[in-house]
Amino acid sequence: MLTPTQFSHIAAAAWFGPAVNTQTQASTCTLASGFVSESFSVYYVVAAPGKAMYYSPVGCTCPFAAVLAAIDAAWVAGAISGRQVEQAQAVVAGARLVFEGAPTPPPAAPAPTCAACGEGRDFFGECGCAYVPMRVA
């Protein structure tokens, strides 16, 4: 599914806590029957204050679940906030969509501006130059 490098990049991108050393492990085992078994592990080693390690359970078969399990362990220990967990979930969800074949959304286009007045366009595509003040008789 994922290469070890891709897996480590996702794990590193999902961490929004204090400075950390991210360690990942992706193992593939091919049995004699031809069945392929994969397992993924993530370790976040936080150096300050003190030293703490948050990790996913051994033997996770989904790389995305392994990342989220390690993030959850850090949240339960109080190393990261709920907002940081939400950010990590968004990163993992986006990566999962990309690796499952979903098309990537196009980049947002900048709002067009008028060359004469420099104002942005409104809902109708007009700027400040197009509007004439109304005269009251």
C-alpha cells in the first residue's frame, strides 16, 4: 500500500505537538501460502519537558490507524490538545483520500481584481468602477 518513506512522511506531518523525533516501522511478511502480512508502528519521542514516548500498538495492519493510535496515545497522556488531534486527523484523512485514489482538489483561484481601481469583483463580476452613484432628484 504505502512505501516506508511515504508512511514516515505521513506520520511526521500528522504531529502537531512539541518538538519530536518520529520513528516509523513498516514490516511486510510473505507466508509460504502466498499471503502477505503488513504491520505498521509509529513512535513519537518527545524530548522536552523530560522524555516521553507515545506509540501505536504493535501489529497495526493499517498505516493510517497506526498514526492515529499514536496521536491518540499522546492526547490521552496530555502531551497534545484536542485541537492538535483534530489537525492530525485532517492530515491523515487527506492522505488516505489521496492514496485511495480520490482526485486532489484544485487549488483555490485568487479573487480577480479590477486593473483600474484595484477592487475585488463582487458576486456579479463587477468592481467599484462599474457602479454609478444614484442621484436623488
